[in-house]
Amino acid sequence: MDDNAALYRALRACRQVVCVFVFDRAILDALPCADRRVEFIRESLVELETELRGLGSGLIVRHAVAAEEIPALAHTLDVQAVFANRDDEPDALARDARVLGALANTGISFHTFKDSTVFDRDEVMTKAGLPYTVFTPYKRAWLAKVDSFFLKPYPVRSHADALAPPPPALGGPVPTLGEIGFESTNLQTLEIPTGTRGAGALFEDFFERIDRYDEARNFPAVRGPSYMGVHLRFGTVSIRQLASVAHQLALQGNTGAATWLSELVWRDFYFQILAHFPHVHANGESKSFRPEYDKIQWHHGKHADQLFDAWCEGRTGYPLVDAAMLQIRQSGYMHNRLRMVVASFLCKDLGLDWRRGERYFALHLNDFELASNNGGWQWASSTGCDAQPYFRIFNPVTQSERFDPEGKFIRRYLPQLAGLSNVAIHAPWMASPVELEAAGVRLGENYPKPVVDHAEAREKTMQRYAAARAKALQKP
């Protein structure tokens, strides 16, 4: 709340401002009844509503179709304008267009503002006025443009006198999960902090570790990442605040902060890709940024479905992949390096369409953002604008040996492998029968054998991608 573009603009422009949040049924009705993200939002709203009441205001919360409810509330409240932060996801753009039209019909203006990125849409372009499609030059341009102006906060509290309490008939407490058709999850057990206070506590912790981020971020058993993703996703922390701290430290030569800032720039990059190249996700369907790779012949059929189920459930026989998939299933979080490893494995070891993995992550990740999720999957599957070349394929065993050398992460999620040595735990099928027996590991029983041979799968992947490129080059 301390740094919110739309709220700040509303407070500056209007005599009285009423705050509204809609649990949008157009989104929520498609979700399972137990969804950590809904619980995260609900708990964060409780904190926000308490803050607003402390300022003499409050919060109207509705569970409805936002495109219908916002115009209806605007009419009921007899307002002159509606202010909101911009969202460039296709469904959000369509929703906002409906809201704009409905409000215009009744003479109410609708204003949207950039808030979730430092730069968006056309703010970082090539000298020719075109969008960047390669990250490194985009990052150079981003860093050359960024300054204190773009990173300054919107001081909401300085103008809080314009906040008005909602009419008694429209106010009331934030609805419970049950009242909006959801159930409690393991969010509290996982100790995922919610709201701006939770975000602040997480960032304070990360600030103490940020100078080691460039190295620590690669090791899933180490507390290396910032864990700020879910807060960025739902606006409980300001991107300007985070980028400002990282930028200042990077200018002082802090390599950890510079690396983390680069990750924030990646996020802006993927947002502008979605804005300029909407074909990557349109009408509910994702397509390759590079059309030739839509010609890849992915595996289909019953066996492909069985492989996909094994990947989802952590039964591939590759411990690092399986541990990572169990992590997301149990917590809604997956370490960033492991996201790349499991994505590469799905596409290039199992030969399955990257969109299956994209949809799975969209359903399970607490910090799911369409632009970053699509961009990350296209990077891993070598179909995107700035993708890993298709002939560079993650080896799940060497990744495990390098980034979980003592098997600590694997043991956390696969306790049945805990008795194996630090060497054998990365590839149990290579262990001797004596070692397997001593560790209580029975391949094919309490831990699966590998569902594919990595070396063989790699060769098939090379052929699959080469064939797609050749087919795309053929004259029609």
C-alpha cells in the first residue's frame, strides 16, 4: 500500500477515494477448491483492510465477475472515475476493455497505470523503435535508462486524507475462504508470509544475504533465492523498492545484487515480449515465439501421458527431477535452477510438448505470472525469442552432482534414497546391488528405474528439432 501507482493517482486527483477488491470469478471458478494463491490473497487483504481502517477508510471486497461488478459498484457509489493498475495478460486486457466500455456508457472514466514492472510496453525499445527480442541488449538498454525517477515510490500515505470509508451497506470484513468457495491449504504450515509485512520481513532476510546471491542462488539446498516472487506477483511488495535497492548496491560493485537485478530485468523483458508479441499466448493457447518450432513432432498418446504423469508425480527415476517436482506439489514453489532442469527434462528427455509443463506450472506455482512462465518454458524448450539453443540440453545427473553435491535437497524430498552415498544418490541405477541393498533402495519398487536413457533421448531431441527446422525451411 505504501507504493501503489493507481492508488496514488486516485488520491491526488480525487476528493474522496473508496478502495475495492474483487475476487474475480472469471479466474477463480476454474481453480481447485484448495489453492494457496487464493489463500495468500485473502490473508493479505485482511492485513490491507486493517491498514485502511487505521487510516479512517476501509475496503469493499466482492466475489463476482470483475468485468461486471466494477461497473455496477461504480454506478452504486456514483463515482466519477475508476483507477486501477495495468495488467498486460490477454484475459486481463479483455476484462479491462469490457470495464472501460461499461463505464464509458455511464459517463465514468477509467484510468490504468503501470505498477508491476519498472519498464513496460514501449519504454525500452531499440534505436529503430522496435521491441527487443534478445535479453542481453535489452538489459543494456534497461540499465542505461533506469534512474531514480523510474525507481521512486508513489507516496500513498502522504495523500491518505482523501481516503473515504465505504458506505456501511457495502463494507464489512474480508470474506472467509469458505464464503468464496475455497478451502484452507498448507500455506500457514509452510510459513509463507503474507501481506506487505510478510514481504518486508522476507526482504530484510534476503538483504542480509544479497551479496552472496550470485553463487548461492544455484544450490537448491541453500537459502539463496529471495523468495519474493509471490509478493511481486500479487503486489504486496513494490518492484520499484526492490529494483532501487538492487540497483544502488550493483552500482557499488555488489555482484550478488547485480545478478538479482538482472533477474528483475528478465521479468520486465518477458512482460514486454507478451505485450509486443501476443501470439505467444492468445485465446488461451500458447504458441512458439519462433513459428518453425510449432512444427516439432512431440510425443502423443498413452505412453506420452504416462511419461507426463511420471514427471508430474516425481516418478521419473532421476532424483533431482523427482525431488523438484515433489517440491512444487507440496509447496507451490520450485527453485529457479530446478525449473530449468525439469523443463528441459520434460521437453528434451521425455519429448513432450512444453505447453503441458507450462500449464502444470500455471496451476501449481504460487508465483505464477503468465509472461514469465511462458518465457521461461520457451527458453528451456528452445522455442522462444531468446532461448537456450536446442542442442544445449541439461543433463539431470550432472546438474544434480554440481548443484546438490551432497544430495541434501534430494534427501529432503526423497527420504527413501537417504541411505545412498553422495555419489550414488544422483544416479541410483548406477549403484552396485550391494550399495542399493544396504541403503534399502529397491529400484522399481520404492524408487523407480529411469523412464528414459538421457543419452538416447538427447540424440532423439537433436533429430526432432533439426527436422522441425528443415520442415519450416521447405518452400510451400
